[in-house]
Amino acid sequence: MEAIEELAVQPCTSSLYLRPFRLSYRQNGTKKYWDFMRTHDSVSILIFNTSRQCFVVVKQFRPAVYMCEVERHHPQVFQNQDKGSFLSLENPLPAAVGVTYELCAGIVDKPGLSLEEIACEEVLEECGYRVSIANLRRITSYRSGVGVTGSRQTLFYAEVNDQMRTSGGGGQPEEGELIEVVEIPLGESMKFAYDETFPKTMGVIFSFMWFHNNIAPKLPKK
């Protein structure tokens, strides 16, 4: 996962996932404009393994996170971004600075499938557990990236056990996915959530808090 080589930054003139726009408008009499991206909505799933009393999350390299760290150390990386030039990173940072812990998730890009069906597919592909729609509990939906994309993410909860695991997960290599499945013991989850040495998404923190408020009190006492 962390063998990252031949890095080069270049302008993005087209994308399957992002479309840049500029909205001009008048608000309370003041003329304004705002640049934004259109992208897909998504689903995410908080997975709890009842056999081992742990959360199942994923770990993967995120280029956007990596480049934020690169820019902090090498501000010149984006100085020529509007000049159509390439910039090779001769002394790149360790790939580990771009690896994050996240909930199992995926974009909503299959018009024929419901959000629940997409969520079940993602759990199987990324984490190796076969769950049905009946196994899912919808927690809530929210807007992410409100200053840039405004896309909607719908969060589900799924309980699994060891018997439901049919593969090691890891995503779909043919689509370029390289995902590591990670288990976070229940007793260590809130410490993990607030430990800044483990880069993670807000979804992990929020969903762990939700679990401790709504599910943990109902678990059998040991």
C-alpha cells in the first residue's frame, strides 16, 4: 500500500468523478460568485463484528490527503498550477502521511440500485462480509464538503459475525482499489477516535460516538 513512486502533479482537464463550476449570484444585494465541484453522492457503513466485539474499518492511501501534507512541506508544488506545467516530486514524503482510516464506503453511481443495495455491495467488496438489506440500519444522512462539493452521504449500521465473512475484502483491484481491512476493539474505539496520530475521517468519529450512545448500552454485560 505504501510503495508510492513516480509522483507528478499536473492540471486536471477532465474527470469521471469531479466537474468544476462557478456559480454567480446576488445575495442581499451583493454580487458574489463561488467555485464548486459536482461529484457523486455516497454511502458509508459502520460495521460491528459481534463475534469479536470490534469495529471493522478500512485503511487506504488517499492522494488528496497526501498532497495536502506535501504542500505543507513543499509549497512550490502548486505554484504553477495554472500554467499547464508538470511537477515531478523528486523527494516525496513517505506514503504513510496519506493513509487514512475510514468507514467502509462507496459512491452512488449505479442508477438501478438503491442506497441499501450499494451499501451491501461495498461491505462485501471492501470488507468481505455478506450482508443483506435486512442487516442494515439507516442512521442518518448529511452533507460533506459543503464548501466545495455539497454532496450527500448516507450512513448505515450493520452488525456482522465471523460466519458472515466470505472473503478477505480489500476492494476491487481491477478498479485500482487497494484497501486494508482493520479491526478496532470496542474497548479501544473512543481512544482511537480521538487519537490524532491515526488520521481518520469525521465519519469514523461520529459513528463511534453514535454507537456508544445508541448500541453499546444495550449490549450484554460481561
